Amino acid sequence: MTKLAQAIVEETVSENNSTVEFDVGKALLKKEKEDEIRMRLDEFAKELSQVSKLRGKE
């Protein structure tokens, strides 16, 4: 876990156990979204590279 996620979890554990599940779930969703964005950016970079190569040949 990252330090931010650990801090959120530790802070929430002392307050309320049901909130811990929510905060951890929220952190996991954020990580999934970040991973998806990175994947899309990588795909875009590959496509851009291919187009750049094609334009350079003309």
C-alpha cells in the first residue's frame, strides 16, 4: 500500500471499521482508473508513433 492509503486506513480504523472498507475500496477504484488511463496513454503513444513514421516516409 502507498503511504497515503495507509494513512487513510489507519485514520479511519480508529474512527469506524465500516468506513475502512469504503476508503480502501475508494483507493482501489482510483488505482484502477489510473491504470486504465496509463494504458490508454500508452496505446495513444504507440498510434502516434506509427503515424509519425508514416508521415516521415512521405
